[in-house]
Amino acid sequence: MNTYKKLNIKEWAVEDRPREKMLSKGARALSDAELIAILIGSGNLDETAVELSRRILSSVGNNLSDLGRKGIDYLKTFNGIGEAKAVTIVAALELGNRRKDAEVFLKNKITGSKDAAEYFQPLLGSLNHEEFWILLLDRGNKIIDSFMVSQGGISGTVIDVRLILKSAIEKLASAIILCHNHPSGTMQASEADLKITQKIKDAAKLMDILVLDHLIIGQNSYLSLADEGIL
């Protein structure tokens, strides 16, 4: 009786090996699973690195953003993925987010809600908890700086308006944009969202600082209070 022998990755055709494929055809030619396979290096006794990577991606609907939201503990539930490999995958996904962030920052100017959303999406879109951020702008709406004000949700944390205005004044900001994420994906402003927006807007007005917008960031979408006419 013939017994099936699983091919070791070294026995694959050269064009099917992720590392060799990248060297010969470039990174763009590789699938997401093949790129992850390069990161983890090896699979388990039953799966090659590519097969394991495909199974990991399949578990999140082949959505890299969802995979980033799952985190290290989730990855470690897969046979063949230990802490070191899980950390490597999460680190690579975070680098991808930061690259997007850097590309937006290079534009250095906010011309509308879309620009602001592109700036914050890599920072907040894949988080499984809420964070509240401020973007500082000069008179030409060029980006001066951004910083996180709180973590854990508007209704569950105290937003220190004094800290926001102190940073804006120290950095000579003429305008600010508020932003927080909704991990649930619900693209609706809550009563707490509207109250803190108005509170910050009223306080900033005393310092001649404009609140241009308050964005709510979802995984693949955003809501602009300014665009909705709420601000």
C-alpha cells in the first residue's frame, strides 16, 4: 500500500517556496499567507508554514486588520505558533500600520475629514479597546503633533480638557481635531461623545482654538461629526 509522504518545504518546487519566490519575483507577488509564512519560518508536524498561515488567515476571514485585533494570545492557540512567532506576526502588522501612518503624516496637511481619517485609521482602526486622541494643527491646517488623551472609552474615563488645551497652547496650535474609535464597529455618536465634543469646543473657544472635527473610527469606516453637521 502506498503511504503518503508530506513534502518538506525544502522539497517544494523553488517557485512555491515563499523566500525563494520573494527573491525571484518580489514581495508583491506573494500572498498574505506566504508573507506570514516567511515570518514564522516553519509550521507544525501536520502543516507547512504556508498551510498554517492560510488557516490562521481563514480564521479571521482573510482580514489582516482582524488578525491585528486578535493579538498574541489568539495566535498562540494555533499549533506551531509559540510566543516568539506570535510576537513576530503582531510586530509586522504594527509596522504596516505605522507605515500607513507615516505616509499620511508626510502629506502634513489636513484638507478634510478623509485626510484626518487616513491619519487615525492605522492608529485606531484595529484596536479592541477605545482610545481618545487629539490632532494639533497650525493656521494652515498642517499637522503639528498628535497625542492620546485617554484609553478605555469616553464614558469610562475622565477626559482632561485642561491637558488638551495645555498641549495645544504650548505647541501654538490654532485648531484641533478630536478622534476616538468604536471597536464595536457602530458608526454612531453616543450622548457621551456629543457632550465631550461640546465641552472641549467651548473651552477651546476661550483660547481662540478651533475644534474642526470629531472623528469616530471603525475598522474600515469612519464618522465625521463635522460632515454630519453635528459639530
